[in-house]
Amino acid sequence: MFKQTLKQIVTYEAGKPIELVMREFGIKQDEIIKLGSNENPYGTSAKVIQTLQDNAYKASLYPDDSMYELKNALSARFGIESKEVIIGAGSDQIIEFCMQALNHQNACVIMAKVTFAMYEVYARLAGVEICKTASEQHNLTEFLQLYNECKSRNMRISAVFLCVPNNPLGECLDAQAVEDFIKQIDKDTLVIIDGAYQEFAAHKDALKAFNPAHLVSAFENVIYLGTFSKAYGLGGMRIGYGIASEAIINMLYKVRPPFNVTTLSLQAALVALEDRAFVEKYIESNAAQMLLYEDFARENGFSFIPSYANFITLTHKCIESTHLCDWLLSKGVIVRNLASYGLNALRITIGTPQQNVRVFELIKTYLQTHN
Ligand SMILES: *Cc1c(COP(=O)(O)O)cnc(C)c1O
């Protein structure tokens, strides 16, 4: 009855919710530390919460499907035109639109060996072959080699996924290197630049800051993706955006269902975008706390890749990540086990100072009692 392609799809295992830990371990809600999904540990801006309360009465009406206000705000923020923006239920949905809209006949899509799991899910749903680079981290030389290999097999390449910074490893390509790469890619290949963690990377290193306005004016085959789920603290509202040439946006609009984001999500995003102080404070805290995680890792025998995002991925020679993650869960701390990516590693979202102190204490206890 169902599509053959579904057989190859492993149902995406989302980060564990607080409710599960409450149920399974009987831990109280306010004692649970959720650092498994790269959400903003400070929650969302007070102004957003006020807006949600003030606009709750609009729940009965369909949203403004033109998304006029948020598109205008995003255009002003990025220096683009509003016809160069599409808004989705998370940037996930924009990835889905791209995969649905592209012509995958006799084509493949290219992505890094270890990267955001949803690229593969949406590519498989679209029935397109997937080619992955050999290295775990993004390596543009390998991307280009793979691209040329596919071409020499007489295959088209419908899309290339670049995740900057990359989830779940945290590394980030330089913006200039990506531009040089795109110049070598044919115009009928869509280059998808996923900037879900760009706010953190741009703060840490200007060389890792991608400018969507520049990309869109320089290349007709690029789409830049951003989200309100991470730095802006709106994971629960499901809202993200894509920025590309008008021609690309028009094509994606053809596969977009009407009313794909809710009225409240649109208003929350609008207010979140304007409350820069809230986001900037978080980004600074993230950078300072990241240094503490790096110290902690070095002092306790963990290795890591310097991260340009709001998480750090740790590995330890003598530790099985699955065991450590399960143990942390039993103590009320949710982190992400990367065993499903084929890695003996755990990804921890950088939390608030208090949360991080607790994580450090617990992991030290684990090391003392399990070694
Ligand atoms: C979280 C994330 C997204 C998108 O999340 P949405 O909540 O769907 O906006 C996209 N790409 C990467 C790499 C992410 O980590």
C-alpha cells in the first residue's frame, strides 16, 4: 500500500521531551534540565510571551497568508526584498519544499556524512538518491569531488546541502570558501545553505558570517535558511524562513500549503526579531559558557571539535555515549546521544550557568563511579 521509499526511512527520533523524563523517572518538571534539542535555555523573550497572551483571541481566524508583516521585517533585517522570502513551519518545512519542488530525475543530492538528519529524510521522501562525503565534518574539496563524480556518472545534482555551522558536530565553513565553491557548481543545482545556528557563528567569528542579501544577489541557485527555533527561543512555535531569488521563491510557493504557519507564530516571530537585546544577551552567555565547557572537556578527558553553535559535541575514549546519556537522563538531564549518527559521542546544548554547573557535577560523578 505504501511507497517503497518509506522502507529506507528511519523515523526521525526527536530530542526527548520533559514530559517523558517526568513519567519515566518521576522527576519534577522544574528539576529537569533539557539540553538535547539546542533550544534557548533562557526560554523566549518576555515580550513574545506578552504578545502571545494579547493575541490569543485571534486563534479562531485564519492567519494572514501573505505573511506581510513578518516578511517585511525579515526583508528590512537582511536588506532583501519581501518577494525573496518564504516562511515555513520551521526551516524544516522549507527543506521539505525544496525537496518536493526540485526535479530529481536522474539526479542525486549531496550532503556531508554527518549532518542534520532531516536532509536525508526529506530527500528520501522525494525519492532522490543521496550521496554523502567521506569525512564526518564538512570538507568542500570532498563536496566538489563528489559533485564531479556524480556528473561523470551522467547524473544531475539537484541539490547540495551545506550546514553552517553543522549540526551535530558544530564546525563551520568560512563564508568565502562557500562562495568559491558555489562558483564551481552549475546553475541547475540548488545550493541550500542552512544557517540555523548562524547567529552564534557570526558572533564568534566574522569569517563564518553568511550574508543572505549578498548570496542572493550573487547567485541565482542559492537558498539561505534561517530559523526562530534556536537563538530566538521559539522552537515550540515552529517558524523559520528561506531567502532566495524571486524565481526560486515562486517555485517553492507552488508546493507550500496555504496557512502553513499560525497567526500566533507569525506574531511571536515578529516580536522576537525586534527584541534584539534578549537574543544578544543569550548569544553572549552562550559564548562565555562554551569556554567553560571546553575547559571542562579538556580537564576530564573528553575530546571535541570547537563549536560555532549553541551546543558542544563530546567524545571520550573510555565511555559509551549511550550509557552516559541514559545515566544523565535518570538524573533529569536530557542531552543528545549521537549513536544514531554512528558516533560514540554526545551533543550537549549549552545551558544557563546554573544548568551547566549541574551538568559538570553530574558528569564528573559519572566518571568517578563508572571508570
Ligand atoms: C534546528 C535545525 C533546523 C530547523 O529547525 P526548525 O525548528 O524546523 O526551524 C534546521 N537545520 C538545522 C541544522 C537545525 O539544527
